[in-house]
Amino acid sequence: MAPITRLLSLATVFLVGSTFATTVCTVPHKPGGDDYNAIALAFASCSQNAQVVFQSGVVYNLNQPLNVTGLNNVQIKLDGSISLPNNILYKNKTTAFIAISGTNVDIIAPADSSQNGRIIGNGQVWWDKGISSGRYATLQVSVKRGSIQNLKIEQSPFYNLVLDHSSHLRIDGIKFTSVSANSVRKPFQIQNSLLHADWVNSTWSFILQNLPRNTDGIDFFYSSFINVSNAQITNGDDCISVKRSLGITPGVYEYSLRIRADDTSCTNCSNGARIKTWPGKIRTLSAYYSYEAALTNKYHRATGGVGLVQDITFNGFAVTGVDRPIYIDQYYCDTGVGCRTGKSLVQIQRVNFNNFTGTSSGAKSNNPVNIMCSADAPCQEVYLSNISITSPMANVSNICTNVVDNKPIGITCVPGKISVS
């Protein structure tokens, strides 16, 4: 067995601004092999007051899920890149391929346009197979105090970055891109009117395949005091979203508080700035996620939890071809099979959408602004200012439903009808 000195380069240095000596672990690379053991050993050896360095110009192969816990005062320098498996062997086996948790953790990539600082998700193989459930997020972070700087994620199979039970984080200069090279329209004779509306165009009678669905940019859940700035996100779902499973579990209190996103670009996303909660019902739903599974995939969703989304600011968003640029949806469910009759008990308070420019796609809504709040827990203090979003569709209006306050919302808005089909 190789001695530890051959696996890790260990040194003692003083980082600028640090008051403690720091151990540095440089991760070695085995060309053509699996670098999981070397990466795991680096984090085990440098989990406290330390620095873990991925070498510049190196693409590490991470062929097994990595769960790093208990970090304290650790800087992760992603000077190289990490490539996830180009297969679906871990379907239904992990929710996040890389999970990092701890206190005072910084993930830092180079602030340049090089091929370094990337996590390569290899999501195309998942999209081509039409796999909806069982995919994993590329990166999940559960950190108290820290930062994520200049990180690039490419072709994520599922969500790009999930912040779960995180607080006091600064996220700056990230670039997440998930674009399918093989998207196709497959003719489909619609025989069931309950097909998922976002997946089938009933006029053209085709189903869209091989698209990077659910490749959310950043999702927040049980998180607070987060600042995002200078993000560039191109994907097939939410750009920046307060969601996950808010309101899905009966009797469970969930929250996201004091989150701010500034100077963000969203390109070809389904949704731009979004807040989503589940309605308060327990139902059996039929979910149609792929052509092959259209009439067979059935499962249960239990919804009816409570919670709070408070002090959220989306500011300085540039949207290009986004289906719903500004979106609050408290009636979300997987399909239109009656579940939208439920009324969420998650309270949304003090939300600001400021300085939005760009274009909507018109693909899913004529309305650049869609604010659909719960009748049982109406949104409070939702304000919009300087919204300049154009749509290719005619008869454009902004929809605001169940918003209560004693001041104008900031734009011309009309009540919308909640679909219960």
C-alpha cells in the first residue's frame, strides 16, 4: 500500500486572515481510474482548520457518491475539475452525488473562464433515457457560515446546487449550465387529458424528450441568511428557487428566511425567480414523466405541512427566454389531477422582486408575473418595482392572486384563476 505521503501532499501554512495553522491536502489523481478514495482521504485528513486542493488542469473522476461531514474551518480549492459518472448506476441510490456539511466552509474555484473549477454532471445520459425519478443533485451543501465562489456546474442530471439547512453563506460568481444536445419532439396521440401540462403541447400533439428537466440552478430549503450575487444560470427548470418540499409533509414546519439574490442572469429557464409550496391535500396522483411511462407511473404524495418563507429579495435579474420570469406558486403539484384544489398553509411574507429586465418565452404563460398565493395563507407584503419584461404573446397581463397588504403591490396586476383540473 502506498504511504500516506504519496496519497496526500501535507504541509503547514498560514492563510491570510487566519489565526490558526492550516494543514493542506492536495488530492492526487489516477488517470483513467476512480479518484473517490483519494478525494475521501483528503477530506478525512483535512477536516479541521485545513485546506483541500484539487490540482489545476486535472479532471478528477468521482465514480461513487461522496458525503463529506463534520468539516470545520476548511477551504476547498477547486483549482481542477470533478467529473461524475457518465452512466445511471446510482439511480435511486443517492439524493446528491456530492454532499458537504460543516461550519466555516469555503468552496472556491478560479475566477476566470478556464476549464478549471468545474463539476461535470454528465446529465445527458439521464435526459436521453427519459429518467425522471431517482436522479441525484450534483451538489448539496449544508453549511453554517462560509461561501461558494466562482463554481461552475455543467450538465447536472438533476438539481445543480441544493442549500439544505444552510445559513450565513455568500455565493458569488457561479455559472451553471445544463443544455441538452439531443432534445427532440416525439409525435404522441393524446388519449388522456390528464397528461402533465408542462410536458405535452395538446395543440401540436407531441411530447418533448431528452430535455434537461428539473435542473434547477439553486434551491433553498431550511436555509437562512444567504446572499447570492453574479450568478449565470442556463437550464431547463428553475433559475433560483425557494422550494424543495415546502408544505409537502403534514404537521412539519419548514422555512426559508432572509435570502437575497442580486445581479443574476437566467437563460431559457422554465422559471426565473420562484417560490413554490405544495397544497394541503393528500391525494393519489398520476404522474407522466416520459413517453414510455405515460400510463403506468403512479404514486402518492402527502401534502399539508406548514411553514414560513420570509424576507426574500430577488434584485437585478436579466431573463432571456424564461417561461415564467417571476413566479410564486402555492398550488404546486406533480400533475393537474385535482390536487390544485388544496390550499397551502406555508406563509409567505415580505418578498421583493426588483429591477427585472429581458424576455419571457411565452411557452407556458402570457404573463411575465405569476403570483398565485394560497387562499388559506395569503401572501403578505409582496412588492415589485422596475419590472421590464417583454413577451412574444398577445394579451399580456400580470397575475396576482391572494396577496394581502395595505399598499399597492408595485405593478398593474389582475386576479388569476386557480386551475383545479
